[in-house]
Amino acid sequence: MSTEENKAIASRAVEAINAGDISLFENLLAPDAVEHAAPPGMPPTRETAKQFITMFRAAFPDLHYHIEDVVAEGDMVVQRATAHGTMKGEFLGMPATGKSATWGETHIVRVKDGKIVEHWANVDQLGMLQQLGLAPTPGG
């Protein structure tokens, strides 16, 4: 597949998450996909990726990603994104705060035969938690 086709697959995954379309998201993942950004205690599998997005969207029902930049080479696609959401439900043991947050994320996916086979992520979790009132801010 071309880098443009791989970028389109990564873009469709983000569109599926934004729309809350878990079945489309799952369809973009290879059956043996590896989720390198799995939360602690969860296996790095396709099912975990699906469960995590389902839980994340339940906690942040208005979750929306805006892709800022995309870089691709070969079978790898990197997306720099800004995420925004309002925490209206519990997430990984943290109580809903009703507050909104905006944070940065960087995602890397490897695509093979039209499916995402690996995913890595860096997320500004501290910044998000501070905005939600779940982590102290410096000097605060």
C-alpha cells in the first residue's frame, strides 16, 4: 500500500473514534493488532484497543481529535493531534469531574495489507488531569 493509502487508514481510525463508531474502528485493526499504548494491566491486543476507546468515549462523550500534522514513510504513519473532551463519566477509577480539557497526543501506527497492525501513543496525561482537577498544578 502507498503512504497515502496508509495515511487514509490512520485518518479513518480517528474519524471512527470521533464519531464513536467502535465497529468501524475495530474493522480498521488487524485481528492480531498490537496495542503498545495499553493501560497498565491490560494486554496489548486489538480487543484492548477497542475496550479502551469504548471506555474513553463513555467518560468523554464529546471526545474529539483534531489532527494537526501527519507524517508517513513506508508502512508507518505519525499523527500529531489535539484532543478535547468533557469528563462526564468515570475513567480508569477516576471520578467524573464535569470539566473540559484540551491536550496533545502523538500517535504512530503501522499499516499492513490495509489494516492497522501496531499502535503507539504519547499523551499529555498530566496536562489533561490538571485541567480536569485530578492532579495538582505547580504552585497551585
